[in-house]
Amino acid sequence: MNSTPGAAFILYGRAWCHLCEDMRAELAPLAARHGLAIDWVDIDEDPALEARYNELVPVLALDGVELCRYRLDARAVQAALDARSA
């Protein structure tokens, strides 16, 4: 896990997962625009996370709330960011 102090986004995935890399690349500019870091968590490094997420990756969470799986849902992410700043 690459932990960043104050990070709000957590992206659960696998090192070999192209969907995970795609989501990370799409999320990066949005996270930067809001001054938020992205913590990458490789589920294969934690048996409990691997059991929980296995074929569901990538999974994106903001402040502990799951926002989307497989592909970035920009509307869900924006709604969560808006709610967070309200």
C-alpha cells in the first residue's frame, strides 16, 4: 500500500489489472483538481482484501465510502466530492 497522509481516495486493485491502471489514470486529474491524493492498495498483498474484492477490482472509495467498481463513475465521484465540501 502506498499511503499518503490526508489522502481521501483509496483505489483497490491489482498490479497486473489494466482496468485498475485505466481508473487510476482517469482519476488522477480529478483528484489533483481537488487537491486530493490517491492511495493505491494492491489487494494481492492482503488476504482479507483479496477475499473481499477479488474479481471486483478496481474499486474506488472516498472517505471510506465505495463509489464505483470496474470503471470510473465520474458523476458518482463528483457527487461525493460535492457532498464532502458542503
